[in-house]
Amino acid sequence: MITPENIAKAVQILKQGGLVAFPTETVYGLGADATNPSAIAKVFSAKGRPAHHPLIVHIAEVSQLNDWAVDISADALKLAKAFWPGPLTLVLKKQNQVLNSVTGEQDTIGLRIPNHPIAQALLEAFAGGLAAPSANRFTHISPTTAEAVQEELSTKVDMILDGGQCAVGLESTILDMSGAKAKILRPGMISAEALARVLGYDVSFADAQETTRAPGMHRLHYAPKTSTQVCSLEQIKSEIQTMNNAEFPIVCVLHSETHLPHHDGVHYIKMQRQPELYAHDLYRTLRLLDQQGFQHILIESVPEEKEWDAIRDRLSKASQSRPQVHLTSKL
Ligand code: TXA
Ligand code: MG
């Protein structure tokens, strides 16, 4: 239970330059006073995050936008009105006084009003901007429960506000509104279509060069420690048949209605078929599987439809650069 006393204590810690992890509707954030350079330095060191990766600043009200951003277009305000509080981060031209350590030395800033009663109570009581990256160590899976924050950061965080499991389960959609046209820097559960409906024009994804501005976009991220691979159902079936004993036990994360042949070394997890429900469960499931000593996690690839974009993006990040399953390995 979060009480007004908990919130008051959290605010006190933040005002003194400490770190408070708090729930949002997407994932848990590691909050720090966005105007306090030493608090921001602590965020980078707690996460083990490279210094040039910009942080999202969380605010309570649209009226606070002007404290952080300049040249805010009518389109940006339309989006804020349509989707805030909610899982959308707007990248805007920054105010002069915003700390360089918050923006990764860029001339833009990411801003968001989260939709969670605890986050809102905290932001209102704090009455300022909270820089809050996801409350995980760099490259790890974002936490969607307070227990996961504890696992990730333990003593590195001064207080964790427990708001139960996050409703959305994947990080916010990041939309660059600092140029003439909106560009998606990171897909999230607010889709390109939903954004286009409000803006009245098709919204494209930023190309690889542009996404260097959102570093989480283009390197290993959101990754279990266990070797993880995304494959079609057919590949999973043939994998199981060709794998040698040393490669078991494995776990297959499926979402389609199917029956795979029984095999002692193969465990199955059935995910929900609707993207919102799948997203809600994904990180929690991966985190649990990561603790169970599997040799490999094989994830059934998800549909090509747009509403799966954010999930497909995170699965592809989760399965990069770690040791891969040898598709035709023999001893
Ligand atoms: O849902 C979320 O967005 C969560 C919750 C806690 O709000 N936060 C989150 O923060 O995912 P983080 O730091 O883990 O990921 C933020 C991403 C990073 O990839 C960062 O590079 C990008 O946002 N970003 C932040 N400010 C930016 C800017 N000014 N321009 C481009 N990308 C930016
Ligand atoms: Mg993150």
C-alpha cells in the first residue's frame, strides 16, 4: 500500500538528490531530480549506463512542458492532449537550462506524463521534473514489478514504491516532434496508426542513422541472460528434433494454438494471442524464465501486423548479440 507518508518520504529523498524507483503504466522508472547533476550522475552509475544516453523527464501536467521544452508545435500539443497521461514520450527542442547530462548533450529532450496513480501522486508532490530511465541495469530487461527492480538495483536505489505489475508492460512509444514531421524513434503500444489519426498524416519510423539519437533502438537491449532466439513455429519444431542432449533443457515461448511433440527437455510457455496482453506479460515471463536454468529460450515469432510492432522490436533486441542457438548443431 502506498500512503501519503510514503510519497512524502520519496519526495524528501528526491529533493536530497537520492533515487526513488516508481511504477508507471509502462515499466518501473528509476527517478531522480532532473535539475540535480549529482542525482543524475547516480542514475547513470546505478544503471551502469553510458553517459551519452539521454533520459526521459517525467512531468505531472502539460503546463510544465514550457519549463523543459521550447518551440512546442501545435501538433505536439495535440498529441499531448490525446495521449497524456499515457505511454508516449515526445522529443522536443530543449530549454537552455536543461542539464546536458539529462539530454546526452543533444538539443532535444524526451518528456512524458505517465499514467499511473503512484507516479502521478509522486510527480504532483515533487512539483518538478523527474528524470527516469527504466529501473534496470544497462541492456537488461526493464522491470514491470517492484521485485524486478529490487533484483536489478538492490542497494543502488534509496526507495522503491511498489505499485504492483505495470499495465502496459513495454516502454513508451518515443516520437521525435522536434522537426517538421513526427518520427517514431522507438515503437510502443501507442501505434503509428493511432498517432496518424491524431496528426492527420502517416507517421514513419526514423531510419537507423536518426535512431542513433535513441540509443536503446540499435543495440543489444531488453535482453535475458539466457541465449534467446526468435524463430517460426516450423523452425522451433525442427530445432527440437535436431538438437543434441547437451542443449536441453530449453523453453519455447509460444502464442499460437498448436501442439508440439512432447520432449522431456522441452518446456512450453503459452502467451496470450492479443498484443496488449502479450506485451503485459512479456518481460515478467522472460525474467522468470531467465532464472530457471534453461540452456535456450526459443520465442515463436509474432505476427507481422502493426499492432505487434513494439513487441517485435523488443523481441529482436532481446535476441541479438548473445550466444545464439546453433540451428544445426552436432556434438
Ligand atoms: O516507458 C518508458 O519510456 C520508461 C518509463 C520509466 O517512462 N522509460 C524508459 O526510459 O524506457 P529509458 O531511459 O530506459 O529509455 C529511454 C529512451 C532511450 O533509448 C533514450 O536514448 C531515448 O529514450 N531518449 C531520451 N531522450 C531522448 C532524446 N532527447 N532524443 C532521442 N532519444 C531520447
Ligand atoms: Mg531502458
